[in-house]
Amino acid sequence: MKLIIRADDVGYTKTHNLGTWKVLDDGIATCADVMLDTPGTADALEHLREYPWISVGWHAHFWGSPVLPENEVPTLIDPERGHFRRDLDAQDISEAEALKEFRAELDRCIDIYGKAPGYIEMSFDPSTPFGSAIYTVLEEYGIVHHFITDDGTMMPESIRKLIPKGAEGASGLPVRMAADKWLDRKIVAANIVNTVPMEDSLTAAMAYDPVGHFLANAHILLERTAGETFFTAWHPGYLDEYVMFEGDRGVFAKNFLLLRPVDAMALCDQRMKDWIIANKVELVSMVDAIYGTRTYQNHLRKTGSPLAVD
């Protein structure tokens, strides 16, 4: 069985990044998806040059601010906050401005990291100016997209029942299908780690136990069809005032705050490593899964890690 363990929201802030570096040094993350518009972006891209076995994707939340001057991209900005608008799918967005901003973000990534992100996992509405612009630059920069299948079947009932109807589509469940060219890669989203305490309760948040939840539901992975590669998303990072007050948006935004440092601990937890070893799980990066390479495993072998598989 192959497993991708992705660190999300890398580049949030320099403080948040410290949790990611802990996981890359001592834990089991195989890839890092970087936000290219947040205060810690440059710090993230500089550090990631030191981890060539970690694949890097574009985490296009647009929770930050444009890298271009505000007067060059006025339709993208909330003038009261100086951040990106929260309704970037609106039809009054300038596609030309969006193209200019996306190219500026990707060019900065190339300048600092040495290359563009290898992939983007998110999907956008191509009928909007924003979505049209982002798919244009994905093709221009050779960034792989639409390579993951997620039909909602790998979500435990304990999580499924907490998702409000309409939050992830009419059924309350995410539904995605990989493009034909990537279907044979069999990269499947495994939602068994999406255990955000969705109740508006500090007690529930403090009881967040991602390791316990993962191990309790890991049988879902082991029982699946052979040949699949499972993708899991985690959010390791430390908190500062920007993360607390300036960033996350969405239905469960506030619930992601306290889980971030817990995820950083979880991905370094020996119980997770023991489960991987005992079940002969092959850790792979996202780029490994897309192209059939073994960069992450080669790193494990080179360093003598017990997590390496034959």
C-alpha cells in the first residue's frame, strides 16, 4: 500500500512554518503544499530547497495578499483589509489582473525555490474569470491538476455526519474524479484524517486526537483495492497573531486553529511510524505518485530509516 502524507498551508507565516520543519525533520510528511501569497511564503520556499525529497504543490487558498502592488490588481483586493477578496469567484474579477498576479506568484516561486510547484490539488470553476485565469497559468507552467479521485467513500461515518449539507456540494460530500490521463495512477483521497473538531467548543477542540482517529480508521485503507495510492492532508504548524486573526476562511475556519500544533506532534508520533512499519506501507510524495518515481523512498533508504520498504 502506498500513502501520501501532505503538510498543508506551508508558508502561512514564519512561525507557522516552524511546525512544518519539525515534521519534515522528525516526522513522516512526504510533500508540502505552499501558499504563495502569505507572509511566510519566501521563508517556506527557501527552506524547502533543503528537502529535495519532499514534493511541493501550490496550495491556492488566496488567504493572503497579492504580491503585485494593489494598484495593478484592484479587482482582486478587499480595500478594507488589503487581502484578497473572499469572493474571488465573482464575475467582476479582472481575468487579466488574475493572470498577472498568478504569473507573479509563480515567477517568485521559481526565483526562490528554483522551479514552479509540481501540482495543484484544488479545483476551480473555469467559467469564472478567476478560474479561467488559474487554469491558463497551470498549463503555461506545466503544473499537474485533476489527478485525484474523491468520491466520499473513504470518509468515516463519524466525520460524514458532521458535515452540513451544502458545505461540500449538494450531498454534503466531496466528489472529484481524476482526469482520464491520470486515472491509472489511482490516487485516492482518504478522508480518514479530516477530524477537525467541528463543534463550536473549546473542550471538543482540546480533545482532538488525530493519531487515535487515524489508527482507529486505518483499516479502511488496508481493505481497499490493491494498486491504489492514498492521499491524506494534515495541517502541521505553530500559531501566531496572523494565523489566529488574518488567515483561514470557510465553514470550519476557526476549528483549524488549535489542531495545527497537534498535527505537528501527530506526524512525529512513534505510533504512526510503528503502524507504517508494521503494515509495510510505502510512503510516497505526490510527485512520486503522479510520475511513478521513488524519490521519497530513496531518501529513506539513504538515511537508513526503518520506514523504508523494499
